[in-house]
Amino acid sequence: MDTPEGPVDWELAARIAGRLAPPGPTADRAELTALVDELRDAAGRAAVHASAITGLTAADGTPPEQVSRVVVVDRARWAQANAGVFAAMTGPLATTSSSPASRAAAATQVGGVLALLSGKVLGQFDPFTAEDGRGRLLLVAPNVLHHERRLKVDPSDFRLWVALHEQTHALQFAAAPWLSAHLRSRSAELLTDLVADRSLVPRVGELVQAVARAVAGGADDGVGVLDLLSARQRAVFEEVGAVMALLEGHADVAMDEVGPRVVPSVRTIRKAFEARRDEAAKARGLDRVLRRLLGLDTKLAQYRDGAAFVRAVRADVGLDGFNAVWASADRLPLPQEIADPRAWVRRVHG
């Protein structure tokens, strides 16, 4: 990894994340080989189906099955890969002055978080470390295996269903090649501002108190990350959140709309998956704290709010009318428009 100087030692973070990531469920070699092979095959088929469902094609004419580089990984490799993603995303902070000790401490924290997240992610599309114009599609084999066993769903259907979600992301970025640079610049603006804002330092204690209340099983409405941001920082944070809600909700809609002709048990999978999400969201104690610190509840809201936005817009102006969202950055939904799809339709379509 080409590590820039900055507030985090990313090479150390990658090593720590890889070392701490739990291995996940076990299986014999034949089963693991079949899992990896099927995930790769499913990803290729999923891209073609996702393109047909969404109406999205790559701006440069790349065939759907070639819009991403499919990589099947274990939890450790996923965690290490995401240290690289974060290093790329925080490139503008490379000139930030930090001591070796503080960089190592930050790496320990980031590595630990990535190790925890490594057991939660089924797949991920990474447009920020692209090679040859194609992003990486990471499919986390042990997590797919764990979920299909836990949910008791058809393995082949589930693997294709997961791949549909991630290949929809690949198509989003291929159809809107400006999107990755837009997200990177907005995220970098927020990160640079946060690093420069020394007023956040004394307020960290408030966040610790909120965590302590959650550990004790008390009210969950205490101080959160948003409460530590200035008005300008919050605006950028919510703007990026609205885009993520769009991306995640759109992919969720696509993975379900493929229908039983392609994924025969799609309705059963969705029902089981949503029940599992709801169960996890109701967790208390340490599990609840981890969900808050890792942003998993926010992620769940993004899926559901974004999917509702996509369905409402498409019901109003159709598939082509919705796909105007990929034309330019000023067509992306504003935070308030995620909850009010008609407002987006009025602004974009008049």
C-alpha cells in the first residue's frame, strides 16, 4: 500500500485489521472452492440482470459484465482492502502534521473498527481504488456462507441476490463516471474540516457519555456524532448521507426486482433478511454500542429510506425519469428530498 503521511498510519491499520478480523464459519475445502467459484459466476450473471432491471449502462460502452473487477475475499482481506480505500479517501489529509505515536494510535483504532466490520459485510463495490477505470467488487465469502446458513435460504439464490446488489453499485458508478470524484471531494472536505476543527476535542467526552448510557441499557437518544459537528459540517455530512441513501436504496430495489424467474426464492430471502436486520437493530448492551459506533443503524435507515425514494420517483416519472439522477451532481437528491421524493421530481423535472 502506498501510504501517505497524515493522521493515520494506514499500512499499520491494514496489518492490525487483518490480524484481528475473525475467520468466520468453517467448511471443507471442496465447499469453500465451490462457494468462491459460484460467487464469481454469480457476479458476472448479476451484472447483466442488474443492467436490464435498472436501465443503466456504462458511459464508455463497457459491457455490464465487465464494469467491475470481481474479487472474492475472506474477512482479513476485506479489512485490509478497506484500509486502502480509506487511505485513498483521506489523501487530502496527507500533509497533516501528526506524530508517529498519534498515527500509530489512530491506526490501532481504525484497524480495530475494520476488523469488527469485517464480519458484517456481504459485499462492497469500491470505486475509489479503481484500476483501468474499473472499481473492485469485493464479495466476502465467509459472511455470505454465514448468512445463508443463518437465514436457511437457498445458497445459489442468495449468492446471486447479493451479487445483484453490488453489481448495481458498479453500474451506478459506470453510468455516472463523475460520481466517485464527487463523493471523494465532499468526503475530503468534511474530513479536512474535522481535522482542522480543534473545538471537537473537548466534546469527545460527551460522545463517551452517550456510549456509557447505551452500555447501561439507558435511553438511546443521547449525544451522537452529528451533535459534535458544526452546522456547515453537518450539512456536508447529510449531503453525503443522502447520496449514500440513493445508492443503497437503488441497489436494494434492483436486487428484489429481478424477480423469481432469475432468483426463484427472492421473496423468501428478502423476508428472512429483513427479519434478521430488524432483530439486529433491536440489540441492546454491547451489541447495541457496536452498532452505534460502526454506523450500522444509519446504514439500515439508508437502505430503507433510499428504497422508498427510488420507488416513489419511479412510480411518478418512470424509469427514465428516475435515471436522470445519474446525469450530474446537481441532479442528486438533497437530504430533504430523500424524505420528499416529489420535491426532487419538481426540482429536476419541473
